[in-house]
Amino acid sequence: MLRNRVTATDPAAWRGVDLATTKEWVHELSPAEIDELAQAVGVIRMHGLDVASVRRDHVPLPGLAPVIDDWADALDAGRGFVLVRGLPVDELGEAGAALAYMALGVHLGVPVSQNADGDLLGHVRDDGSDPDDPTVRRYRTRLAQPFHVDGSDVVGLLCLQRAKSGGLSQIVSSVTIFNELARRRPDLVPLLAEPWHFDFYGQERPGERPWFTAPILSGLPDRFRFMYIRWYIDKAQDHPDVPRLTDEQRELLDLVDSLAADPELRLDMDFEPGDIQLLANRTILHSRTEYEDHADQARRRHLLRLWLTLHRNVIDGSGRGGIPIKTA
């Protein structure tokens, strides 16, 4: 039985209109913090490590450690997001920026697989994939991405290059969405806890069926967790062995989409090179508007993505561990 509301004083129950005029969610890297990250890049290179091999004990960050602990608190028990600003990507270069980013990441959590091939650092850019191919994940195109979550505790995005136009990041509190659902349509709320069918989008392991089931909302009353990827739910309807969505289920999905896009509820961010956005998937939905790229390949929109299981959630076993790696 779902309780009807999450308390409005919960720091994760924010409204975008209230946060848009503040910078309490932005951390500007100080010169000392940037210097510490630059030194970490040198240490990683001295040991001959590639970006996927970096571990926390390779790169002590004594100055940044308490700051990163604060980020973990904000992500796991606070508003659910942080924007870190000022990583000098031009000075570090793409490879150096990736190493500095990973150094921060491994202090925050354990990197987990973003696809069935086991990739730990993803490249979010238009790679020329056919956007009409139903197996292509949307981050590989310049199409808009509707509001959704990713399969980890935290998703991080480092901006290396911004688009010529568009590509706006939009986030919204799923706690606030739940509270609005409970206020407006309490009759639909019980549907959130029922099993929903999601397509695997080609990421299933050999022998697995191409869809999986999960509730949209779980963890109440102790640990709110919202699992929402509308287009995965819609695509699962292509499989004849998946039950058809009811009118009430479609009404619920439409209302979630409408609430997520509400300018009073969502918060928009226009990334600059060197920005790192950190989001808690259990309480935040994120989206991206369609964008236009520069003709020059070197100037095209390019983000680096990390999926992380927070260290504290590795210890207690509550973390989300990414996409299972395919085996032969």
C-alpha cells in the first residue's frame, strides 16, 4: 500500500521555479581544487593507467574529499543533484579531462557498466546512427530525449563541447511528480507500484527475453525510487507476450510526462564546457532538447557520461549496478 505523499519538506521535493534563481546547487571548482585534479591526472599517467582502470586508491584527493562527501549527501539524501563548474577542459584536453572526471567519479562511487559491452565511460554525441533504427539508444543521436532515469545510482555528464544550438538539459524531481500525482489523481497512484514492462533495447544477455518488468515506484516508505523510461515502456508493447497497456496506465504515463515538462516544476540547465552535472536517478528525471551541431567535427556537442554506484550504497547493498555485461 503506497502512502499518499512524500513530505513537502523532503529536500528532494523541490520545484524548478524555486531553484532557478539560486546557485545553491552549483559548486565552482576553486584554483586549489583544479590544481589537485591536474596533479591527479599526472599521477594516473605516471602509472600508465587508462580511464577505465582508475580506482580511488590510485588518486588520493585530500582537498576535495570532504567536498565530494557533501555531493554524495546532496545526491543521496538531499535535493538529488549537483552542478560542478569550472573543470578546465581546454587546458587538460579531452583525454586529460576524462581522467580528471574519472578521478572525481571514483571518489564519489564505483563506475558501472552503461551497456552490455561493459563500457564505463560513455560518449554522448551524435555518432551518425540512424535515429529511425529502433535499436539505437537516443543519446547517440541529436534527437530530443524525453524525461527518464538511467540504470545506476548516479549519472554524471561532463560537457566537453556544447551544441551550436539546443541541447538544453532539463531535470525534474520525481518526488514532486509523485506528490502532484497524489494531489491531482490519487486514483492512479496505486498503478505506480504494479509491474510495468520495459524493453531491453538490445541490451539483454543471451537467452534472456527482450523485456523486463519493474514497478515505476518502489522503496516507500523508507527509500523512494522512481523508475521511468516512457519509450522503453511503449516499445515493450511491440512484443506479443507483453500485456497491453490499459487506458488508466496510459493516462498515468501521459500525466507523468506532462508534470515533468511543466516549467513550474522542471529546472533547465545550459551546459558550458567544463560543467559536470551529477544526478540521483532514484529522485530525478532528466531530459535533453533536440540540438543542432556545428559543421566542424571538433566543435560538435560532446559529453562524457559516468554511471556510478555510490560507495555508501555498495557497502549496504542498496545501489543500482548498471547494465549487465553480455557473455558468450
